[in-house]
Amino acid sequence: MDTGFLLRGMLVGFAIAAPVGPIGVLCIRRTLADGRMTGFMSGMGAATADMIYGTMAALGLTAVADLLTGVSLWTRLLGGIFLCYLGARTFFETPTDRPAAAGSRGLLGAYASTFALTITNPATIISFAGVFAGMGAANGVSGYGDALLLVTGVFSGSALWWVLLSGGVSLLRSRVTPDVLRWVNRGAGMIILGFGAMALASLL
């Protein structure tokens, strides 16, 4: 097993979780209203859903590793273009001022509601497919051990984002405004654009 897949998975998980959308707004609102732990558990629900999607992508990549290696030029090209599109869309996206609808209470309810909201979003698996391809995550995958490291990394990277978000919002309660969220989107967009540019540059 190559431990480099752990870091690669963390980058994927962080890149998927970072754009501030309805789930991010929900996490922020819960942190502001109910405290850092509630916001953190909300993020863990999303991270668990990300892990499940990451498992699907990693197992699929393992099953077709030889095929992807044979067409790596096209997968990296298309993946890089998708990452650039996702980064640009995130950069220019206006943060929503309404949290995703969820009425459950308590830490378990906070976790379960964001898990359900994330797992039922069909765009997530499309994003995972694009990010995995763009970063060349299939390159060098030799078995399910490598896939397990990827999945662990995806969960860790996603969880890291939610720790940073809930912790930061808790510390800066009085300063979180729509303008702040807009800059968060811009920063996340630049990071994802950077991944796309790296993927395209690797083709040269």
C-alpha cells in the first residue's frame, strides 16, 4: 500500500467539502445558534456521506484501473477541465443566505440531517468522479488496500474542513457576514482551480 493515497484522498475530501453551499450555511447557522459541537456534528454527517461517495469512486477506480491507465490522457484532460469549471463556478457563486431545510434537534439529529441532505445530492457523485479523475487518483492503484487509504483520506479531508469551519465560525461569531462567505467561496474556488490547472499542466 502506498500511503501517498491517504494524502491524495484528503485533498479530494477537502476540495469537495470546501465550497460553501446550503450544507455549509446550515453548519454555520447551527454553530452560531447552538454552539461549535452542533456545527461540528453537522459537518460530520456531510463527511460521512462524502466517505460513502468516495468509497464508490475508489472501488470503481480499482475495478477499472487498467482501463483508466490506458485512457489516462483523456480522463485527466476531462477531469482537469471539470475541476476548472467547478472552481470557477465556486469562485463566482453567490453564497445562499438560507440554510438547507432540516428540523432535527440534538447532536444526533444534526448529524443525521446533514448526512441525508448530502447523500441525496446527485451532484456530489458527479463532483467526486470529476475530482478523482482530475487529480489522477487512479494512477498507481494496485488493490483494495490503496482504495481504503483513499477513502480514509476522503473522510479525513472532509472532516478537516468541517472542523475548521465550525471552529472558525465559533471564534468569529460576530464577524460572519455574507461578504465573509463570499470570500470563503472565492478561496475555495481558487484552490479547486489550482487542482484543475495542475491536472492540465501534467499533460504537457
